[in-house]
Amino acid sequence: MTAEVAPGVWRWTARHPEWHPGEFGAEVASWAVRQGGGTVLVDPILPADGLEELDAIVDGEVAIPITIPYHARDAEAAAERWGGTILGHAAVAKRLRSRAAFRAVEPGDELPLGLSLHRIGNPRRQEAPVLIPDAAALAVGDAIVGVEDGLRVWVFQDSASTSWYRERLIPSLEPLLELDFERVLTTHGPPVLSGGRDALAAAFAAPPWRPSG
């Protein structure tokens, strides 16, 4: 079921198509957001039921940003249904049947509908959060997740050291706090729909997060 969680911002969830490590991550979110007179579809997984709801939401020019190559998911099916351009790191192409609707982009490139990508990681990751200005929203992939009390930075490597986390990873994320946003749209876990910058700053101050189940 697609829910409008803020003006011009819709969220729906679906079973993760590839990875089932435990309870966390079994369900992932996709987003449809009004922006620049068009519609942004972030990391879309098309729902088995309810496509007609999305037909009523998607309007105007369509942009389909992929925050991290693993999240290409149903981007091609979305582009076939509603048109538009799939945007993301060059590695996204490896997960597509065809490059016809795909445009490889980098942080700093001029994007459709006034979107912008932002680099993270040291060394730099293929992941790039997406700023959606009209919704005052930052859409994130895997680096930042929603938890019961806000946001956390997800670290996959069990061997990751505290010094690496504090001296390399977190400094690469902190420039996100300079962006103008109120909402953080997460793929994993609940979003933050107000006070997003403060929630993100709190996540950066917290220890690295790993799912417990």
C-alpha cells in the first residue's frame, strides 16, 4: 500500500528481492516524490498490488535515481511503465538488461528536475544520497538507516575499527549536514519526516550500527 507520508512524498514497502540476512532488511522502502513539476522514483521496487495507485501519483517528467547499484531493482520496469531516465553510478548498468533508459551520473553533475547527488565514503563509495529540494528531503541508500529512535550509520564490516569509523567514514558523511533538508527518506527502516538534519547529526555522533537479527 502506498501512503502519502508528507505533502508530495509517498512511501511503499516490499520484500527485499535479493538479500535476507534476518528480520532487519527483509522489507525495504521505495519513494515517489514530487519535484520540479515532475516525479522522482527513488530505488523503486514495484508493488505486486497497487500499481494503479502509483499510476495516479506519477505525473510529468520522471527521474529514477538509484542511490547505490544494488538498488537498481525495478528501475527498468518503472522506466518502461512511466518513461523517464534512470540515474546512478556507472555500475548500475551491470544490473540492467538495457542501457536505453540509463544515464551514468556523478555527484556534481546537473541532473533532471533539480536533483543532486552527494558523494560519501573514504575511499569514495558507489553510493550517493539524493537531495530532492522541493520536498526538503535527502534520500539515502545503505549507509544511513532508520531505527526506532532515529537514524544510524550502518557498518557492514565486523572488523571495522573505531578509528576508521571516526577518522574516515564519518568525516565523509558530515558534508551532508550542510545541505538544506528536513526529511531523510530511508530505504531500510523508518524515515525521519521532520528534524532530519538533527537526526543525521545524532547518527554521526553515535557508534556504528549493525543489525541484531
